[in-house]
Amino acid sequence: MMANNANMTVEPVEAKLESPISIRMKLMWRAFKENWKIFSQSKIGMIGLYIVVIFAVAGFIVYPILANTVWKTTSLNAMVSYNPVTGYDFLQNNPAPPSWAHLLGTDPLGRDVLAQLLYSTPREFMLGIVAALITVIIGTLIGTVAAYFGGTLDTFFMRLADIVLLFPFIPFLIVISGMMQVDLLTLALIIGLLSGFGGITIVLRSQGLIIKSRPFIESAKVSGASDAYIIVNHIIPNVMPLSFLYMMFNVTGAIFSEAVLSFFGLLNIKMSWGLMIYTADTAGYIIGSNIWNYWWLWLPSGASITLLCGAFYFIGRGLDEVVNPRLRKR
Amino acid sequence: MRPILELRNLKMYYDTQAGQVKAADDVSFVLNEGESIGLVGESGCGKTSVSMSIMRLLPENARIISGNIFFDGRDVVKLSNDEMNKIRWAGIAMIFQAAMNSLNPVYRVGDQIIEAITAHEPNVTFEEARQRVASLYKLVGLDPERMDNYPHEYSGGMKQRAIIAMSLACNPKLIIADEPTTALDVIVQDTILRELEKIQRKLNMSMIYISHDIAVIAEVASRIAIMYAGKIVEMSDSVAIFKRPAHPYTVGLMSSFPSIRGEKKELVTIPGEPPNLLNAPDHCRFVPRCPFATDECWKAVPSYTEIESNHFVACFHPQNLKKRVSINA
Amino acid sequence: MMLKYIGNRILQIAILLVIYVAIVFFMLHAMPGGIKTLLISNPKLTPQAQEAIIRAFGLNQPLWLQFVDYMKNVFTLNLGISFSYYPTPVWNIIAERLPRTVLLFTVATLIAFFVGFASGKSLAWNRGKTTEYVSTVVGIITYTIFTPLLIFVMIWFFGSFLGIFPLNQFLNPDLWIHTRLNAQIVFLYILMTMVIIGAVMMVSYLMALRFSHKESTKKMIFYVSTAISIVFALFLWVVSPIGIYGADILWHMVLPVMTVTIISYAGNMLVMRDSMLETIKEDFITTARAKGLPDKVVRDKHAARTAMLPVVTNFVLSLGFVVSGGVITESLFSWPGMGMTLLDSTLAKDYPLAAGALIFTGIFVLIAHLVVDIVYAFLDPRIRY
Amino acid sequence: MKRFLVLVLVGIVVVGILAFAGGTANYALLSDVTSLNIWSMLGPNATAWNFYPTLGKYGTLYGMSDLTYQVVPSLADGFWSPLEKVTEGGTTMYVTTVKLLKGVTWSDGTPFTADDVVFSYEVPFKLQMPGNWMSNLPPDLFVKVVKVDDYTVKFYITHPSGNFIYSVLMSVIVQKKFWDPVYQEALKQKDPAQYMMSYDKNLLSEPSIGAFTVSQWQKGAYLLDKAIPNYTFKGQQEIEYANGAIQYVIPSLNQNNTYYGTPEGTVNNKFVTGPYVDSIIYRIYQNQTAAVSALLKSEVDYILNPNGLQKGFIQQLQTNPNVKIVSNPSLGFQYIAFNMRRYPMNNKAFRVAIAYLIDRDLLANKILGGNTNPLSSLVPPGNKFWYDPDLKAYGEGMTTIERYQVAIKTLKDAGFSWLIEPKIQNGQLVQRGQGLIGPDGKLVKQITMMAPSAGYDPIRSTTALWVEKWANDIGIPLYADLTSFNNIVDAVFNQNFNFDMYILGWGITIYPDYIYEFFSSDQNVPGGFNAPGYNNPDFEKVAKAFLDATDMNVARQYAFKAEEYLNADVPYIVLYAPQVIEGYRADKISFAYTQCLDGIQSGYSGYGEPTYVQVIQ
């Protein structure tokens, strides 16, 4: 209960002595272990982590295996294809409820729902992580640089952040994707840029300002380190945990945005969880008693969106307790 | 002289994930009306835990395991929270460690004092309360016009004075001053402590001073109790302790601080790290750092011995020390 | 001092607005496929006909000239002419839909704020109890649930299964066909009532602060005047001929408001909880307890009052975004407000309308930023300009 | 556009024949009306949603009969006189005389006269109003209308053309008395057309010549249409004989006319014009789900939707015994277009091979689950008069393997070869073709076929992927590029035909003048409709002849001929006519007919059905 922020401060003086890399690695490892210990005490964070791991395994390992074994179309004239986009099943009326052939049933076009679900998983991950990485890289760089140099540069980026904060996020994405062709990567880029120049910059800048006022920055300056060196070696490592925390929240945001846009059929993508719900909704299966009679058309995908978004959010909350000791129980 | 506060074998433990922390272990002392006592020890030795136990302001994971705290004849430990609220401030007031943050930043300072008054004396009108605050301000040397300012408009010393004024607001019988001056510079420290002492004498209140600085305490408290690792290891009147410290830890403590008045002595630091209160051992807790430890010390917890009138010490080898210190002096 | 600051902020806001408008304008014009594409998909249009429309929209002018014109017009709230509602001005369309969105989302945001504030407060206060744990998890789930999913279930449960609340539309035509009354007017009256009650509450609060120092008297003045104004407003509505129409609109609002509240209360709750947890560890809370103040006073007057600052920021900013409306909520509940306008105009490639809706949202958010600054100055004496 | 005006009423009131049921019908609209201003509605605001509740206020001189889509007089008295050549001021023109019905009144009691007709043609033409006005009165065809007396007008056109009948004579008539002051004011403005189109004062009091008028518009919520009590055509009987003759009896005007033959033999249909209801409420819902729930809860009796309902909604509606489901083919088609300016799409054998590969029936019925109708001709069978039953699709009735075989043979015969030739043994494809080599000996590069993405239209995107699979199976390097609708339109029509192949759809009209427009050489310009770049002088000759014919029987023969050229040359492969499936509360309302091209809603946009609809008490 007394350890205040110890985990966040990599001792700079040690790092400056001989073999800085190995010492840095060691320190990072130690910091990681400490933070992991705090994180692993957060039940919510661990639940989130478990869910993310389950999805990752399903998407990155289980799907490729299934796609190349049981779901592989052997004949060119097969009556059933498990392709998530062009799949079909001529042997039954579609949409069909779950059966041994289709564990989660088929969609109105006869495509296997489980295949669609698994096929989309890595894409959702990539979207979320790419968007969040772009956000965090931009946010961290600009935040720290603005904090360190201050002056015009600072004012410029803060005003820029003000403007970006003006943008109503989802409506803005809707307009963009309605007016130009947006695929997953473009979407990740847009989300990354929009949130990178927005709120996260402000948060990381104020964190940067706190670190800038710490004595070790002064001592590094006195010992003749260049500005770039100080930013890269002293400031960025210290705002890193906070960046990482925001990254988790941004993953949630990106996946959610994709789902919303797909739900309105605005994205140019072949398959995604949001698109699965869109297909079910526009085909008229999410109404009245159909909702429960055709639950497999919307529940697996909807639950997946909720679970994965929630999981990253959970991880973020767990990390929050690492970064912000005052939230800890004791 | 009748006792205003009596602690009998107070045991207060924290439950942590790592285990039980014995923050106050068998603490007993008596404080009479108009008397002042100083609780001295390093940070984390349990002094604040004792004061918080008296106020019953314990964190969720802290429990009073056993013992009694009699305030004005009533056992505070057994009171309900509502009953306790009546004693707080009206009976026992407190001056906090961090005066800087002890005032709510969003309310005017005067209003925060008035709030305390009206909470305990509902019949007092707002104007009367304001007048009382004004006179308290004068008493602690503040300009009454500053009542309507916000905390951030006060300097550190002013805040401290305001806190003192607040502690006096309900004419408490006992004030616990927890490191009342740590955050201030030395000159202001001295002035404030002196004024506090003066007020205490004038109003005939009882007082518990808590500090890690034995020199400062010795000047204002009539008696001193030295705490180490949740236990009181030595207790006597200030002069006795200051002149004839019996416990090795007391000696070390005194050498740790420069005295403003006394002769110039070389600063001796106490070797080793402060004790971990977690899983307290069954022997003298100071042993690992004690230069005089013998096998005996590793075997049992020393009990109190009265080495002179009203001078108690929990150590197996107090006599030796006395000699040694006097030689050095 | 304060006025000068506000003046400065307004100037800053005007500059921000210019940049924002520029970004929106050029972004929308950089998009592939415009009105031309729209027209060409109609096989019956002759080239002359297409030409006539392009001329009517001024699309034959150079881009920068279009921009200068546009910018000039924005400051007079002339947002151009809608493509899909040609030749209705964008402003008229926004003025028609704005009250619907503002009413629905202001009510929902207010409820979500108070529910979130109160629940976050008690969660932090009861840290470690099972209820706290369960509520937090439930809160996070409603916070992260895929919105359409929740709405589907709400519609199914309340609309189809229980059949209590009306599902679609914002009024009942069977009732309204007997009147010449314009629904927009009723919306405006309801909003006006809300603003007046809000003003009464504000004034009575300030009066209470001024005329009394006793907590109980202050509360009395505040509650009594609020209650009187509400009762009076209700009375006026009941006796007025439009009362029933107002009630009809409110009745249609129940389900969407409930849904939006469920979706957004958790955000406030979690912020409040975190902020409160941090505040509880502050020394002045210990002081307040030591003063012997009742638990409730410590919680409400000291902890919550100080902890509410970030939640208020959250709240005011979300009020700013009220204008953009919940696209999902509006479309699934058939509530034709600003969110639907944005989606429809996007799908119809109606650039002027989409841009107008975006710009309008921007203006509101900017105003909200200004309000946040002023509210902060009220709530936090440490901030002085 | 005209198709919305197709079924205009002709009739006479026999007061007393009709027992008025009264009551209110409730319909769902899926989007709000954007304007009540007729100039704007037939201009830039031409949406189906605008037409449903409002177009019925207005009249036309000629219209089309219910179900048989034959041109019949509406406000005109009999057919126009044969075209005569005249020369005025050095220009040669054609003139015809049209007589107007006497005794027709607007809802405010004002009689309908030649002044209304002249005004309704003069204003949009002089002000160059865009949209449907411009296409109804094309400047290269229409010259002027001249009043002869109160009930006679003369039309002047530049040349004989079928469009004179289907466009000019079917243009909308408005009341001069109401609009003339507005027009005079407009003439003083900088942009009179815009002034007219944005005029929005007291439009609810604009007199109606139809059966209904809009009496209330609660924006975003509903429109209320009220029946006109003194509707001239109330009680009109429309009798369709099996021999093709159509008889109109208008009791109120003492008219009894028969067109296209003699009134004898079997009667196929008989319709008596209402209105039978007092009012219709058009309730606005923002999405289909909301509208369908409303239908289930009996909040509305019928959903107006040009695209019909999707499979799931149908399944949900079927759970309610009171809801009746009807299915009709839509008036439109979806197609693959080839860019014949590029290699190898300019090779006829290549296009034919692709045409052979595409198994519409498999796609429509098995893969797409019956959501769409296979269609191989530019004119759908439902358009009875213009449909050519002798036109045959490529590979009709063949299995996939047979299709592979004939496609491979077509390519081989035209000189194509493969690096690895596709092999078929025992009715199974055992070796996919690879490396298609053109007749010039060079490898065929990748061909991109753009199609709307699954989000926009799962049917077309699925089709594209199947076509890709089939083509790839026999070694054609086709790549299905699923992209946004806008991108396709942009690439095809804005970027100077920058495509190899694409899939899109057209909404079409009863009069198939699009046969000419989609493939004529004067549309083969950037932005023109001839996206394939089809250029065949023989085709052009017959297509032009078809357009210019004012005798529809002659026109039909030319149209069939033109279609034969197109079928042989394959610039388009027509794929489907989407299905329009609709549902209505059979316990609440009844319609005059539910089986018709483009569904029940087509009658609504043309304002046939609203005068027939009855509320069941």
C-alpha cells in the first residue's frame, strides 16, 4: 500500500552506466514482473485477459486448422462449402439451426456461422490492435514531445487535439465510410489517426509534464544528454504504462466502431461480426419471435463483439490499477 | 488530576494479502487532564495507527483486536459509529500530518470550521459560529478576514494555523497533533509548536503529540513514549528520556536528529532497515539493529521495567546504555 | 476577469470552428462520387437535365470559391441546400429534427448522469462488498455491450413480449390526425418547460446559497421551489389543450430513453467510482470524518462534491454530443432526429446535409467546451481565470 | 418515371352503385416525404416515398391500363389525332390534336380546361425544370402546346417518336388557378425554376383532380390523405376483355368507350374506381424492422416498399394468419456488363463463354434461396406487351458441367487455348484450366469484375464470387472485386469507362426505350449510358426505328429485332429481376389485385390501388 509509482519509474542513473541495454532490459523485466503481479491481482483484468486469449487461440490457431481439415472443400462440385464469404449448403434450407454439420447453424445465404465467426476473429484483432498502435504511437510521440518542448509546438498540438475532440466520432466515421470506400485497414488508419491526435495526446502530455518535472530529467540534461535521448530514454518509458492502458481502451473503441459501421452496411469488407448482424437484420431475422427462433444469426456475433470489446476494456481497467495506485484496494 | 484517556493493551492489526500487520501491539498509556504526551518513532512504527485507533478512523482492513481505549471514562472501542461521531472533534480533535491536504479545496476555510461547530452544537447560529471562528483565528495568529478564502489561497503555515484553529473549534478535551509541523520550514515549525503549547496550557487541554522528531517533542510534551514496531519501548517524562535514554533505540533516535539547543554531537544513524511489522517475531523487535543484543534478546520479548520513578523501558540491557551515553556525553 | 476569459475563449472557439468547417468541407469534397454519380444512375435523365441540377447546386464553380461561399454562409447558419430534400435549406431540416434529438438525448443524458453519479458514489463508498462487485461488472457489461444487441432485446422484451411501450415513431397518428398542431411546436414547448424548470432550480440554488447558511434551510428552499415549479408546469400542461399531445410524445420516449440511459449511465458510474475512490483517499476526507460529521455528509458534501468534477466534464461534453444523436438508437427506434439525418444524408450522398449536421454538432461541442470551463470555475475554486 | 404514372384513372361516377365502406387504411412508409411541391417532386426530389402519398392529386392526359399496361386516355377524350407534318417559320414539325374530357372538376369545384394543360406543359418547359420534367418534355422532341378551345389542345413535336406517347402525353397536369400567381412571382426572380420548386406555402390546400389529397403532414411521423368527395371518376368501371379490348364506363360524365378492340367475350378483369376509404394514414418508419413489427401489431395494414421484404420478415409475417404474403417480379434487372473497348471482352466468343457459364437458376433458387427471379432478357415477362417469349438464354437447362463443356468449346473454336487445359471426366471437373491464351497467342491478363460488396447487396456480391469461381474453373483469370456501389458507378460513368466488367442493376420502365439508350452509339460517350461501348449499325437502325414508331405494334416488332442483336452480341448478361415480396393485413384491407409487375406498391405509385383499396369492417 505504500509503493507509490515505484513501478513506473525506471531509475535513470543506473541506466546511464555501463552496458545500458542489458541493464535496461533487466529493469524492464523487473518492472514488468512487478506490474504483472499487481495486474494479476485484478480479477477483472485477468478475466479480460483470459477472454482475449481464448479469442486469439480460436482465431489464429483453431480457424486455420479447421479451414484446412474438416472445412476444406475436397471436391470442386461439393454440395457444402465452409468458406465464410462464398460458402453455401445445398443440402438444407438456409438459414438452418445448429447441427453437427454446422455447429452454429448457417446464415440466410447458407454460409456456416461458426466459420464466419472464426474467420472474422483475427481481423477484428488486427483492426483493433493496428488502430490502437497507431493511436498510441502518435499520442505518445506528440504528447511527450509537446510536454518536453512546450511553447508553440505544444500549443499547436493541443489546439489540434481540441479540434479532433470536436469530431463526433461515430457520426464522423459514418460520413467518411458512406462517402468513400473504407476497408478494414483504412478504417484502422482513420480511427488510429483520429484518436491519436485527440484526447490521448492531452492525457499523455500532462503525464509527460509530470515526468519532465522529476529531478532525473534535470540531471540528465546537466549531464549533457540530447533532447531526443531524454525523450526516448527517460520520458517515453515513463509514460509507457499509461500509453499501454489507453491502447487497451482504443482496441475496444476500434472494434466497436467497426461493428457499428458494418451494422449499417457502410464498410467495404467481406466478412465481420458487425456484417453478420447486418445480414441477419436486413434479411429480417431480428424481429419479433424470429429473434429467438434464429438466435444463431445474431447472438454469436453480437456476443463476440461484446465479449472482445469488454475483454480489452477489462484489461484496461486492470492496467488502470497498475498505473493508478490510488485505485488499488490497498 | 484525573485521567482523560487511557489505553489498555491496545492491539490493532491490519489484514493484508501478505499477512497480518501488527501496527499497534499491546500499547498502553494513561493521559491526564491538562497533560501532554509525545508519541515518538520512525515512520511506520504505528504511532499514527494508535491515534487513528483513538479516533476510530481505521481503514477497512484494520481491526482493533483487543484492548480498551477509555476516553473520559467510556470505552471508545465499544461505541457505535454514531456515538463516536459525537466524541470526534467535540471530545477529541485532531491536527493532521498533512495540513496541505487536510482542508477540502472546494470549500471556504471558515465554512469548514463552522461546519465542525454546527455539527456538534446545532443550536449555535451561523453568526455566532463565525464570531467563534474569528476569535479562534486571532488566537492562532490569523487575520479573521481570511476566513472567506479558499485553502489554495493560504500559505502552508497559514493552513497549519487554520487547522489548529479548527481543532480548537469545539473546545475538545484532547487534541491529537499528528506531525503538526513536518511540512513546514524550521522557523515556522518552532513558532507554531510554541503557540500550540501556549494554547494548550491556556485552555488546559490534554494533548498527544506525534512526531518522529524527539527533540521537537521534548520541548512541548511533558511526557514521551517511544514507539518501535508497534510497541512502546520506553516511556517517561521528557526530561528523563532526553537526559537519560534507556532503550538503545531511543539513543539512536536522539542521535539521528540535530538538536537546536544542545551541544553539537556527531550524527549517528541507526544501522539497518526499519522493521517489517509483518509477521512480528517472538523476541525483541529491535534485535536485528541493536548493537547490544545478546542471546537473551533473541529469545523473548522484554517486558517493561521501571528503571526510575515513572520511567519504563522494555529492554534487557537498559543499564549499560545509560553508562555509555553518559560517558559519551 | 471572468468575462475577459470568456471573451478569449469565444474567440478561440471561432477560430477552431473555422478550421473545423474547413476540414469538414474539404473532406467531403474530396470523396469520390458526388451528386453527379447520383444523377447518372437514373437512366431517364438527359444530359441537359443533369446540367441543370449541377448548375442549381453551384457545383460548376471552382472548389475554393465554393469553400469561401460556404464559410461565409456558415456564420449566418446558412448551411446550403440539401441534395436529397432539394431545394429545402439544410438549416430547415436541422431545425425540424433538432428538437426531437435534443429532447430525447437531453432527458436520457440527464438521467444517465444522475443515475451514474449516484451509483458511482455508492459503489466507491461500499468498496469491496459483493453488491459493489456485481454492479461494477453489470455496469461494464452495459457499457461495452454492442448497442444494437441491447436495443434488439429491449424492443423484443418491452415491445413484442410485454407489449407495454410503443416501439416506433415519436407520436401516435391516430391521436394527432384530429389536430392541426405541429409536433415540432410541442417538442419546443416541452424543451422550454425543461429549460424554465432548470432555470428555476438554478436560481433557487443560488438564492439558497445567499440567504441561508443552514444546510437544511438551503435544501428546503431548493426543493420547495423546484417542486413548485414542476407542479406549476404540470398544471399548465394538464389544463392546456396540447397537454395530451405532449404526454403522447413523452410516452413514446420512454423506451428509447430507458435504452440510452442503460447504455450511458455506466460510463458516468465508472468515472464517478474511480474519481470517488481517489478522493476518498484524500486527507480532507479523513479530516471530515474526524470532525465527527455523519457518514452521509462526508460522502455527499465532501467526497462526492470534490469527486464529481470529471463526471461533470463527461456530462457536459456528452450534452454537446447530444446533437449528433445516437445513430443506432434513432434508427432502431424510428426516431427521426439528427443521428438519422446524418446516416440518411450519408447514404443518400447528400453532402450539404451531412456537412451541416457535422458542423452543427461541432458548434454544440464547442459551446459545451465553453460551458465546461465556466462550470469548472463554479465548481472548483482553485480554478480562476 | 412514367411507370409511377402508369395507372391513372379514367372513369365516371355512378352515385349509388358504390356502397361506401369508409374507414381508414394505414400504410407504412420507410422514409419521410421530402417535399409536397410537385415541381420539386418530379424534379430533384423524385423518390418513391414522395410519390406514394402525393402523386394521386394530379392527372395526366393519358395513362396505362391496370395489369395490361396499355396506353389509354385519362383526362383526354379519346386518342390523339394522327401526326401531321407542318412547317412554321422555316422549321418542320409534327402536330396532333388532343380533345379533353368535359365535366371533370378539381376538388375546389373549378372545371378542368385546356388552360390547365397548356400551363402544365409551358411552365416546366420554359423554366427548364430538371429531373422528370426534363425527361418528360425533352427539348429535342417537345416544342409547344397550343390551346384551340377550352377542351382542345394541339401538341407540336420535332419528330415522330414513341416517347411522345410515353413521355410527353403522360406528363403531369397541375391546376393553373393555384399555380399561376406563383409562376408570375417566379418570373420576377433570378432563378424562377428554383423559386417554383422551393415554393412551400399552403400546399395542403392545392386542389386535387385525383381521388385523394394530402390534408396533413406531420414531418417525420405521418401523412394523412383524405378522399375527395366530388371525385369525378368515382364509380368508373374498367373492364378488361380477354381479346385485349378495354372498356371504360364513366357514369358521372356519361362516357362509355372501348379501346383496342370490341367489348365482347370473356372478361378478364373488372375494376370499379373508389375511393372506398375516407382516409389513408401513411405512417413513417425509419427501418423495415419497425414497419414489419407495426404490421404484425396491426398498427399498419400494408408496407409500401419498392424493394419488397426480405426472407426473414416474410417468415416472421407468416406466423400471423391475418397477414397475406404476395410475391411479384420487380420491374428492373441486374446484369453483368463487359467493356467491349478492352481485350478480351471485345471478343464475342469470350462474352458468350461467360454467358454460358452463368447458371441463373442455380444461383437464384439454390444459392440465393429464391430471393430473386432468374431473368435473361432486357424486358421481363411480366411486361406482357413488350416481352419477347422467343428469346432464349445461353445454356438454358444445362448442368454446371455441361456449361463448362460448351464454354470451353466456344473459347476453343474462337482460337483460345490454355497452358493447362481444363479437363472433364465422368461429369466431374478433374483439372482446372490455367493460363488462358488468346487467339493472338498472348496470355490473357487478369480481368477485374466489380460488384457491390456484401454489405450493400449480398445477392450481387455472392453472384460475383460464383461467376469468379466458374470462370476460374475453366481457366479464365477473372477476379471479383467487391467494392462500394459508388466506386463502381464512379469508375464506369465518371472515369471514362474505366472497367473490365461490372455488376449493377437498372430500374426500368414499361416502355422499353432503354433498349436503345443503353446500347446506342450516341450514348457511347463519357458519362453516357452505353457503358459496354456496344457499337452495331444494324442494331442501331432497328432500335431507332423502334423509338420513332408511334404505332406500338410496329414498335414492338422493331424492339424484338433489336433484342435479338443484343442477345447475340452479349454486351450485357442479364441476371435477375429481383423479387418484390409484400405483406398486408388481409383481415383489415383488400386490394383490387395483388399479382402485378413490381408488386402492389406499383399501383400505389401510379395511384391505381388507392382508389380500389377497401377497409374490411
